[in-house]
Amino acid sequence: MRLNYIDNIDCLEGLAAIPDKSIDLIATDPPYFLSMGHAGSKTNASKSEALQSNRTFNDLAICTPFYKQLFREYRRILKDDGSFYFFTDWRGYAYYFPLINAELPVRNVIVWDKISGPGSFYSFNHELIIFGTYKSKTKRGVGSSVWRMPAFSSGAKSTNGEKLHPTQKTVEIFTKMIEDSTEPGAVCLDTFSGSGTMAVACIRTGRNFIGFELDERYHAIAQKRIDEELDKLMES
């Protein structure tokens, strides 16, 4: 199986080429709201834009066939002892949960407390992560379902550098998922790679990665980050 790459293709196309039961971990951050044109072409609305608009549950509902197929593919490729982490927010959770749970063993929902300051409407200080595994427990198997880790809004720039994607997650949160659920040498998948943060975390922790990113701009950014990370590894 081809390893350690991010392809600039639709994730369903990419998933079709992955063998059955070959992935140890899926960790991914989907577009929280999707819309579909009249010809069925998908366009992604950024999460920051969605927060500022009046988008509703129905914006996701139109994409139910896409997500049903996605989660069926997750079930096919995930190993019998594999795990998955799927980011969402408070609006998307009610939509995603039954679709994922119909195909995969959901175990819990993790609350990512970003340690941000106060804001209007109590501020958006957290995100949710739907977690599941076929294992009886994760590798370490203990810990709280509330993860208090800085985001870019609360100091992550000091360890992650400049923010390169409007909804970029931190290397630290992907590292926790990877180290909690896999051993070195495992194969980790991100179907919505964005700026390639999960791939960077995999390189740093000695795991293999596969990713897909449809947007050419972010695919180029992700590839640049991967190349830079590999250069650092060679120099060390």
C-alpha cells in the first residue's frame, strides 16, 4: 500500500484505492457545513464563515448520501482494532452521530476545551470530537473526555507557527490522538487534510500517513509543510 502522501483528490476517490482493514487510525476535521450545486459538485464553506452565518442542520442534511458513503468506507478500511476521531461542533454533532454510529463503534464524545477567553453568546471555546474504536480500550486507556489544549485563538501559534488554514487544528491535538490510539509504524488517515497538520504529527511520532485534500491551495501548503518536516527529520 502506498504510504506517506497527501493526494489532491476527492476523498471518496482516494478511499477507493485503500485496501480493506489496512488503516490503524482515522483522525479528520471535515468541513462543518457543505453545500452542493445543481450538478452535484461539492463546495466547502469554511467553518469560520459558517459561524458568522445563519446556516442550519439542513445545510448538512443535503450531503447525507456523501457522508453515508464516507462512513461505509471508514468501516471497510479500518482495522479490527482501529480507532477514529471525527471533529465537529455543537450544531453538527446531532447530524453526524447517527450516521457514524450506524457504521462504526462510537465510544464517546470528546470535548476540546481550547482555553480561550470570554466572548459573546458565551463564546465558541470548544469543539467536539466523536471518538470510536474496536478496541476494548485505547492504548493508554485512561484520561478525561475533556481535553484542555490551546488552539490558535489561545496561544498555539507559539508551538505551531503561523496559522495557514482558517480552521487549522494544532499538531498537539493530533499528536494526542495518534499516541493514545496507535503504536509507532501505524498507518493514519486524514480524509480532509487541510494544511497537513495530521501528517506533520505522524512524522514527528514515527507513524505513516495518508491524506486527501481537494483544495489545490491547501494541498500545496500541506505538501510544503511535509517537505519541511522531513528536512528537519533528516537534519536531526
